[in-house]
Amino acid sequence: MAMGSKRKTPPGILLLRRVRGRNWSPKTFRYAILLITFIAYACYHASRKPSSIVKSVLHPEPSTKPPQQEHINMRPWPLGDVFVKEEETDVNRRGSANKGWEPFNGKGGTSRLGEIDVAFLACYSIGMYVAGHLGDSLDLRLFLTWGMIGSGFFVGLFGMGYFWGIHAFWFFLVMQMAAGLFQATGWPSVVAVVGNWFGKRKRGLIMGIWNAHTSVGNICGSLIAAGVLQYGWGWSFIAPGLVMSLGGVLVYLFLAAYPEDVGFPDINSNSGKFIKRRRDIEEEVEEVDVEDEGESSGSGQGYENKRSVGLLQACMIPGVIPFAMCLFFSKLVAYTFLYWLPFYLSQTTIGGEYMSVKTAGNLSTLFDVGGIVGGILAGYISDKFKARATTAATFMYAAIPAMLVYHSYGGVSQTVNVVLMMVAGLFVNGPYALITTAVSADLGTHKSLQGDSRALATVTAIIDGTGSAGAALGPLLTGFLSTLGWEAVFYMLVVGALCAGLLLTRLVIAEIREKLGYVDEVTACEPLLNERR
């Protein structure tokens, strides 16, 4: 690979190596990889959250909400209370709190808000397919760096529309589309990097814990956007955009995307152990010692010997299409909550009262707290029973009653709302986290690739790109269905969860047959047929 020879050891690691006088151990590098990629993708999700927080500011519906007391200089949760009254914002001081922001404050405001969401996610979905192939072909560290900086730039520009007094719909639409394209660089890259350093053993649990970055990013994005909202809604975009760009600098300085970049040999995709090649003999070793001269080269010889896989070839890997279609409906459900939950909370009564925009943003983070538990639980269960499809399908089916109960009884009291929201988050985000992490990494190192091809980023892009098409459709439909009533939105979510579970039926049956010891005649005769050949 031409680009492989141009890769170098990250400058931050070179500096630390000079200060310490020696290289980190493989275990330390693995911890560092998990931490840096965790921070990187948390930044991606944090920068997606502001639009959901400011929806109620851009398109208020004062006629449905009684006047509320002001509470000035309220600190954001978790430093302050979760439930707060309407805070005094810069928008309030300008006397436009009840007017919203043109062009989102008119009769079709919710539809326009849905349109900018779908514009972002459509470009994200389309860009994913290209980004996945590029991620397997280019230097992942530089690819991820520029993706983060570019994404942060356009998210910040969206917020500048407030300070520049821009009311043209096309401006906000273009900014979201550009941000979506740059955001497509993130997921295929971070999954590929983690896959480069870890084998399949305990991958579900490790990636389940690691995938908490999605929920942590949503929580941080909500808190940052809600915390600076009092200074004007533009800051709710500029602040996360700045954090995103700083995350890109961290990646550039310290992310070792491949073991070969820091002097270690290749990794066995099954055991996760390093492979030392001595002439024609391959030997697996858990810990390896390398000379400083070898470390500094960052030549990535193991990587150069592997070729990237095309989209069509990656689609032919068994399981890719069913999981991709399952994720289409799974992300439709998850991203509807991501983009519309704060708006839903601010427009419905809880315990007989309406809540402020800041409270809605604070409260919506608890859905992601449940999602963290769900991702870890799904990863652990799928590892223990070696049944990725069955675990994902079971969680999706369980999400159906969880969402219906939340919609029916979430308004009883604040406590009931919090509990039911976290339960719904657990079942909605669990399979979404499992498919986009452990399943994607498993299929990207599938045995059909015969170890001579590189498909981690490509397979991840196909699965998550297809899922992102559903993520675009969900918020778009919500923008229209919410005008008919929130009951219609929840019916849509139920249908989506049901379809996600049903699409894995064939894989679930295959896993159950395997667990029951069922072996069909073709499989039983396969060794004999191979011997005759």
C-alpha cells in the first residue's frame, strides 16, 4: 500500500519515548488506544447533541405551556439540580423567547428541524461508505484527525449563524450536510483501530464497555449545550465544535492506529496475540520486546502486505447484510430518541408540570445512562453465550414494551419518568452498541478473508452506513408525525424495533441450532468431501 510507507510514529508517542527512555508495553498501548478512541468518538457524539437541545428554543410552542418562574445563573446538572425552572437566557433578555428563530419558528418549524437532521444523517450515511474504504486504504490517524477538525469547524459555523443573524434555511442545511460528511470519518476509523489491537476473545465485553463513549458523548454534549445556552443558542454549537477540534489534535499526537507503527508485529484477529514471523514460521506471543531502532521506523510492514477490500466483496461476507439491515431499524429508533427526546420532554407534562429547555436537556442524558448499562450487558451476554444475533434480537424485542410503558406512564411523576427512561435506553441502545462494535469487528476479520485482506473499516462502514440511513429516516418521520401527536411517533418506534428483531431471525435460528448441537448433513460430510478432493 503506497500510503503505508508514509506512516510515521505519532509525534506525542515519540516525545514520551524520549522522555521515558523506552517504549510502552503492548498492554499499556492497548489501554491508551481504548482511552484515545473513547475520547475521540465521545467528541463526535457530543457535537451531534446540540441540535436536539436547542430545538425548543428555535421552535417554541408557548401556547401549550404555562408561564414559569425564572431561575437565574442555575448551574447545569450534575453540579446543579436536574429539574430546574425556566432559566434566564440571552434569548430571554433579547425579548424573543416566545418568537424562536426564523426559519424554524413558523408553522412548519418542526418539519424544518426534521429536515436539517435528515440532511446531516443522509450525508453521514452516504459518506460512510466512502470513508470506510478510505479508512482501510489510508493512514487512520491522519484520516481521523482531519475528520474531527473538519466536523468541529462546520458544527461551530452552524452556531455562528446566531451571532451573524442568519435566517436563511439553506445556510443551516449546508452546514449540517458538511458536518455529516466529516462525521462519517469517525466510526469506521475508531472500530478499525480497536480491531487492529484486539482479537475476538472477550471482544463483546471490551467493546461493550468501550462503546459507552456513545452515551458519554451524548451526555457531555447535552450538558455542554444546555450549560452555555443562557449565553445564546449559538454557543451550544460552538463549544462542542471546539471540543471536537481539540480531540482531533489529541488523536494526531498520540493515536497509534496500528501495532506496526510503534514497532510491534501484527495481531492475530482471533486470539489477540502478537504474531512474530521467523522466516517461514509464525509464532504467537503475548508480550514482545522490540529494539528502539525498530520502534522508530513506524514502517508498518505488516499493514503494507494486506490489501483493502472492496464494498461488494465486503457485502458478501456472511452476516454483513442481515446485521446492516437490522441496524437500519435499530438506529432509526435510537436516533429518534437522540434528536427528539429533549423536545418531547419539554412539550409534555411530567407530574402535571412542564419543564424548561435546560431541564429537558439534563433529563434526556439519563436515557444514555441506561444505554451505557445496555451496551455493557449486551456485550457480556453475547460473549458468554457466543450468540451475537440472539442477544441483539432479544434486546430489540424487549425494547418494544419498554418504550410503550415509558410513553404511557412516563408522565406520572419525575421518578417514574427517570426509571422508565433508563430502562428504555438500556434495551434500545444495547443492540445498537453490540452491532456497531463487536459484530462489525468480528465480520471485518471474518475467516473468509483468509487473513490477507483488510476489511475492518469497510465492513464497519457498510453496517453503520446502512444503519445511518435509518437514523436519518427516524428523525425525519418524527418531524412530521409529531404534528399528529406523540402516540404516532411511538408507534413508529415500535414498528422499527420489531423489524430490527425479525431481520435477525435466520441468524438467531442458526445460533440456536448450533447451541443445540444440530449439524446438518452437508456440514457432517464436509471433511469427507474435502478428503476426496
